Amino acid sequence: MELIGILSPMSIMLCFLGVLIGIIFGSIPGMTATMAIAIFLPITYALDMIDSIGLLIGLYVGGISGGLVPAILLNIPGTPSSLCTTFDGYPMTQNGQGEKALKVGITASVIGGLLSLTILYFFAPLLASVAIDFSSVEKFLIIIFALTIIASISKGSLLVGMFSGILGVFISLIGTFADNNEMRLIPPGLEDQLVYGFSLLPVLIGLFAIGQMLIEAEEGMKPATHQNIELNKGEKSKFKFRVFKNQIVNLCRSSVLGTFIGILPGVGGSAASITAYSQAKSFSKKPGNFGKGEPEGLIASESANNGLTGGALIPLLSLGIPGDSTTAILIGAFLLQGIEVGPLFIPTNPDLWSGIIFALILANIVMFALMFFSIRYFAKIVYIPKYIIFPIIIVMCAVGSYAINNGVMFDVWTLLLFGLAGYIFMKIGIQIPPFLIGFILGAQCEKYFIDSLKGSGGDLTIFFTNGPVAIGLWVLIIAALAYAIFDNLRSKKNETREAA
Amino acid sequence: MEDLLTVELTFSEYHIIFPRIIITILLILGAMIVFRYFYKRVKQGSSKKREFSFFMANYDKSKLFGSAILLFLYPFMMELLGFLISTILFMFVITLLFIGKVQKKALFTSLTNALATTFVVWYVFGQVFDITLP
Amino acid sequence: MKNIAWMTFIVMTVLLLSACGSKSASGGDSENSIDQSRVRVVIGSSSTGGDTYQNAEAVSRYLEDGLGTNMKVDAIGAVKAFDELSTAKDDGSTVMFFHDMAYLGVEYGSFKEENKLENWTIGPVVAINPGNAFLTSGDAPYDTLAESAEWLNENPEETITVAIQAGGVSEIVFDGYYLWAKEEFGTGVSDRINVYVTGSQEDKNQALWDGNADIIHGSIGSNSEYTKKGVEDKIKMKFLGVTASERVEGYDIPTMAEQGITVNGKEFTFDKEFFFLMPKEVDEEFATKLDQAVQEVVDMENYQEDLQKNAYITNYIPAKESTDYLLEKREEVNQIIEEAPDLDKIAQ
């Protein structure tokens, strides 16, 4: 009843619409939740605050969730945060479990989203206050911790995987360092185009979508094996909620991890699903199945990236600091209405605050309903002949790349360049997922490294002496690395045994 | 020891501290990979030469190079002819190339795919959502 | 297959027709109507939460009617915006909206020399953000900028670190503070003023909370929430002074000039102003119409109220006078930049 009182029918409708459009944006490679919100931002001016909140929250939740569709069905992450979804989602499709994978992903998403908004509702001010205590030192260590996943997802040679990851970091450094406006590492002649470096989205979809298209073209665009098999192969491939029975711990851990990383301002959203995936693998009873179509990995990735939604809103609403790039645009919506978001926002705007919570609940439920029951039709995408779907994907990617920075042709070139690079990488053995993770986290890693040193006057011991949290993070980093090396050796041993 | 643990920080050189560290790590890892490669070869004896060919056997030359060339022509076309015309042309040719044969049905499919996608994208993104198109 | 194809054709045609319909329905009847159906306003900031976007968005929204066109604000960042402007057609289909950083960036070396004011047609000045300010943590032993330098003078063991962004408005106002402290109290005090160079407002706030900075550059719009009663001590801030020439209505924050801060014997003030830039050879008719339309918008009460919401005020300077005005402002700023400290020496 209260729901109706606070959210007008108009805002409920707009929320519905927002989720739908968000899902579409999220599921088109090259379009993101951030972009959807940026597009609708000017429109919200004409709406009431509560209505525009409904619309924008809907877009946010829908956009983050939609990314799983192409990640699972086409091996192309629709948004950066669904990168880890491809690791196990696409193999499931190849095994004939496409529909099951989608349903697992959607269910994990909605649970992640609802858990995180519960955390938002009950603990927002408290957690925001904790988040402020995370200085650049701890943020740097968290990024390093997220980077350790490079070691655990390296296929085959650990050394080559790490090389790929560091290469990604290196490429991400090309451009201008923000603090002193100095350019570095830019090939001569490209100063104008690369002044801000390569944009993430064109790199991401270039490596995945265009690279893959070139590989397919080389093979002659033959129908893939999974195009001939059913989406629901046999009893084992049916989706049942029972899949989640043994996954409660994984679900909670991943959602909470996603929420927490969302809370930390400046630590990007992609880090959430990356850390959650790597934790799920470390704690799993069958880490060997990860990367081959293990629902556990899919659950971790999806619940974490929806967990992010509630998390990123925590510092925004209780401090006025956006937790990720999407909420940074959301703050613009408040400002357009002349509402200041800051530490007193929740106590001074109780109606708006409960409106946001209700909009989040509604958006999550609508997202689940819309996707879960329409997924059967979505899933049919895999049956579309490649000669039709690939040209469409390319055009979408080109439009998305062009639009991501509001109309820059160089981003289309970036898309093509990294498409070619992705093709070459696959040929010479450079591993794309580690490369991308390095690329996504590289710039933040540098920022917090330099910020820490600015604080300490260049003293490197600051990373060890900055208090118990830093020490705890070091323990986690070392444990993760040791585990990855151990795991790598073990799987190598298994392979040789099988070969013998 | 203290020198080792302290980084010289100068404002105008903030931007090269981290890249230097990363390049060093890259070079070390690269050297290790090369070393391991030759070490393995020596261990296995040089008789067994590893075969490496960049392209797969019997690869589809026309589709691979055709699509690569088309991809790189596409942005040029957009700058010259605008989004609508270049996208229709691009979609038409690349769909036809991927089908791989020029028949009435193939032509029809390509044309439909080209026109439909282009107009939907142009209408939905360019007009309804007001995204700046190329 | 064929059915689907036909269906697509039909849907497409309907969409196309309705799109054309909606196009022709727009278009104004005002005397200032221009030919372009679409004007792209590129801005010098890549954020949609900042004051540049808010001002650009507000003025464009009202200009649309006056000019009888659609205006779209694209937040692509300064370097790319200049780039777009230099390759833009001369018909006014692309214009730029930015603030003083447009020339400060060139003077400080952050932007290329080709982007200097002389290479553009300067449009009208539209608005001011008068809330450009310095802040410190709530429990700091000083309440104004002037007091902070006095405090340094009285406590020779102490230092003050100021968080700013290089190459923009925050650097020039910091330079003013620094040069005044040096003039007033000598190098004994100014040598103990350091800077913590960082990017966004969030980074500056965090620097204050981490204890890496003692004073930060900020604004009423983005920081006043932290200064209110009831905010936790840990994040509480207080204003030390605004840089504009006049106080902001409704806020009890003294200007730097009121505090007696002078540079080279003149009161130090800096108004952050927003203006249009157009290609050098822009169509004169378009430029005139834009100027007239801006003049009309600035007089509208609704527009003024919209700006008021975020504590901005209108400040119309016609295109005819704006060029001289900004060139003169740049001249004054240049004197300060010449004397300004090298960031290499004062950054940690």
C-alpha cells in the first residue's frame, strides 16, 4: 500500500519503461547502462523528481542486468561488468544449456540486486563512513587483489597469462595522466586522438566481437555446433531453482562482495564481478570446472554485478560521492532538479529516500519478470544465421563506440584496431580475458599508487604500515596468488596424467 | 635500503613513474617466456621443430580479408557519406560476402538485413534517443 | 522468412514516416530562427554532474525555443571539444560552451597553443558560478583563508597542503592565495604552503578526509552539504572564502577580497564565467542570432530561477564586448601566472 503512496502510477510506469530500455541497452554490445542514463538525463528535467528516479533506477538495474544476454549467448560481454559472465556462461551455451544459463544468470542477478538494496537500506550511513576510511593505499591493494584473478584464470601457461594482463595494464596507461596533464606512451602522430587514451568500451567489444567475427570469417562463417543443438538438451539442462541449493554461500558472498566494492568510490564496477568470480573459484569444491560451463562461476559474476547497484548508491546517497561511473551521472539528475546530494540527504529527504528504495525493489522485480519469462525468445538469438547477426553486431558496436564519448570517430577506429588485435592475440596465444582485466583496472591501479605516494612523500613502506586493513589485504593477495599457482600446477599435472 | 623503498616524486614526472614499473615487469616476464621457450626446445632436442602457422588450414581467404577490408573502409565511408548511406552499403556488402554466393535469395536477405538494421538503428538511436550518430 | 522480411519493411516504413512527421512538427516561429535543425553544444568537461554541464544544459534548453532548433549538449571534455570545434562547419551546427579554463588551460600549458582565444569567435558570456571557494575540515584552527596564513605565521612548525587541480580555475585562485601569503608574510610562510595535485572534486574531498590535504578547492554547489549542521565530525567541512567578487546570497562566506587578500596591490577576485566559443569563420548571421537569443534567455525569470537552484547567477556580456572582456581578463591572469610558483617545487 505504501508503495502506491510514495511512487505515483506515473513513476511505476516509468520504472517499468526504464527497465525495459535498460535491458535493451545492456544487451546490445556497445551500449551500456551509463549511456542509457546519460541519454535520458536531459529528459528527466521535465519530470518530477520521484518520477525521474523511477526511470533512472529502472535504466540502471535493467542496463546492468541486460549485459548477461550477449555474454552468455554470443560470448560478447554486453557491458564491461559482464566480462566474467562469459567465462562460464558461453561454455554452457556451447554445451546446449543456453536457456538454463540465462535463467541462472537472471536469478542470480535479482538475488544480488535485492540483497544489496537490503544492505543499502539498513546500513547506508554506517557503511559510507567506513568507505571513507579506505584511503588510496587500501584502494590500491584492492585493485591488486582484483588483478590476482589474472593468475587464476590463465589457461595453460601462467607466465603468458600474467604477461597478457600486464600488457593490458600497459595499454591502459597510454594517454594523459590526469594529475599533471602530461601525455605518455603515445605513438608519434596520434597525440590528438589518444590524449585520453583508448576508451574501455570499444576495446572490450573490439577484442570480443570483432576479433571473434574475424576468426569466424576465417572459418568461412559456418554454423557453429551449438546452433544445431537444442537450447535445452536433455533433463540435465532444464533450469530448476534447485541449482541454487548449494549456492547460497556463493550467492551471499558474491552479492556482499559486489555491494562492498560498489561502495568504495573510485573502484570501478567491473572490479566487483572480477573479485567475486575469483573468490568463487578459490572457495569452490570443483575449481577445475570453472571456465568450462560451471553455473557457480556464472552465479558469482552476475550476483556481484547486480550487488553493485545498491552498493554504488550508498556513498552517493549518504555522502554525495558517486560509487561508480553510472551513479556519477545519476548525481547530475539530482542537480538538475536542484536537489543537493550530501551527508544530510537521507534525513532531509525521507520521501525521496524511500522512493529510491521502492524504485529499486520494483526495478529488480520487473527486471526479473521481464527477463525470466521472455528469455526463451531472447535465447533464440543463437539460431539466427551468423551472416545476419554479425553485420548487425558490427553496426551496433560502431554506433555504440561512436556514441560512448558522445561522438568521437576515433573510438570507432579503436574498435576496429582492437578487433584486429583480438584476432592476432588469439593466434599468437596472448590471452584476452587477462589482457582485458589488466586494461580495465590499469588506470585505477596507477592512480591509487601515485595517490598513496603523494600522501607518504614517496615512501613505499606506506603500503605495509597503513594499518590492519592493508595487512589483511596483503594476506588475501598472497593467498590468492599462492592458490592460483598451486591450482595451475595441479591442473597441469592432471593434463599430463590424462595424456599419458 | 631506504633509497630502494622511496620513490622520487616530482610533479612534472608523476606520469612516468608507474609506466616505468610496468614496462620493467613486462620486460622481465617477456624475457622469462623467451627463455622458457628456448630452454624447452633445447631440452626436447632441436630435431622437433614446432610448427606454427598463423592462419588455419584451408582458411577462407575471401571472407577473412574481405571483411577486414570492409571493416576498415566503413569508418571512412561514414565520414564521407554519413551514417545512413554508408551503413546500408556496408551491411549489404558484408552480409552478401558472409553468405558467400550471389543469388536472388541472398541478395534479398542482404538487402533486407541492411535496410532494416540501418533504419531501426537510425530511428531508435538517432531520433528517439537522440544519440549523436556518425 | 519472407513474411518476416515483409513485416520488417512495413514496420520500418511506419517508423520512418513518423520520424519525418515529428521532425517537421518542430521548428520555431521566432524571429531568431536558424536554419540548422540541430545544434551540437560540445562542452569542455566530460562530466554530466559538473557546473559546466548544468549551465550548458540550462541555457541550451531555453535557447532551443528562441532559435527554433534542437540543441544537444555533448560532454566530451576540453581537448576533444576544441578538436571538434576546429573541424566544425562554419554554419553554427557545432558550438562550444566552457568557462575560464578555456584560456587558463592554454596559459598553463594544459591545452595546445592553437586553442587560444584568438583562434575562435567568442560568443556571449552567459553566467557565473559565484560559489568557487576554498574549504577546510570543520575543526581547523582558522576560519578564513587570511587566517590560515596568519596561523602559519604564528606556528612556524606547521605546514598547509592545498588540494587543487592543475591547469584550471583552482590553480589560478591558489596562485592568488600563495602570492598574497608571500607578499604579506614572506617566504617563511609561503614556503610552508604545499599543493596536493589531483583531479575531481571527489578526489579533493577524499584528500581532506585522508589527511593528505588541509585546505581544498571546491564550490558552494558541490560542498555546502558537508558544511551543514548535523554532519558527522569526520567529514564536516567549513568554507574559508569564495573567490568571486561578491558574496553569494544566502551564504555567510566572505570573499577573498573582503579578507584583504591582494596581489600586486590589487584586490584578488576571480569570477568563474561561462561563455560560448564558435569557429573563427562562423556565419555572422548565426552568431548574431545566438547572441540575441542568449540575451532574451538571460532575461527570462524561469531561466534565472533554474540557475538559482544550483547557486549560479546570470551574467550576460554581449558578443561584441565579450572578446575584449575576456582578453583583458586573460591579461590580468597572465601577470599572476608569471609570478606563480612552479608546481614541481611545491607539490609533494
